[in-house]
Amino acid sequence: MSERVHRRWIVGLVSCDDVRALQKQVNTYRSALGDSWDGLPADKKGTSGPHGSIAFSALGERCSLFEEESCTLGILAGSQMDRGRALITELDTWRDWLASVKAPDLPAPVVTPKSDVSVFESLASSGTMLLALAGLYLMSKR
């Protein structure tokens, strides 16, 4: 039996490039799990319940909506990244379930893009921004 998937997310600053990379990962993972789902015998698939075809279809719709989002403002990238992380986590749950029912062609968990800067870099960026704002404030007082 396959090990359960455990992820550790790093908190920090993200950009639109990070969101686009995660959108590709969500698409790849969803497609691979869909192939595994399609290979399940009918007696292992249900229509309702947490791992039924209705739930899998709803997950697919949410993934599609995430993949279609465009990231135009870097300031919104963090919330988009959070939605993508939630989808990857939900896809991991489906992968674990598919492994437990011995689904064929089970993909390995996707490697998520390194998207976040370290806490130190995040603090340094915030400090730089505060210095710039303080400078602008002082210049406006002249």
C-alpha cells in the first residue's frame, strides 16, 4: 500500500509566476488522478459520498476554475496560492483514497513548486517597503 501524502507548506511572499506554476501542477495532478479514477472498476466507484463520482466531478470543476484564474495583481497572488494549496491537499486526499482501493496507474504525488521565500526574506522585503514608505512620507512633509 502506498504511504499517505504529507505536505509542509512554507509561508512567505508569492508572485503571479508562482501561481501560474501551481496552476500547472494542479492541472497535471488532477489529470493523472482522473486517469486512475477512470481505471477503477465500477463496483469501487460510487455516485455519492466523499469519494463518489459527484464529489470527484465537483473537485474537477473547482480545479478548472482555479486553472482559469488569471493573476494580474501580485498583491492577490497570496490568496490564489492559498486556493491552489487547498486543491493540492484535496487532490492528495483523493490520491490516498485511490491508493487504498488499489486503483490502477496511481500517480506519484506532484512536486509542488518552490513558491515562497523564507521568513527572513519576507521580513527583509517588508522592512525595505517600510523604509521606502517612510522616505516618501518624509519627502512629502518638505
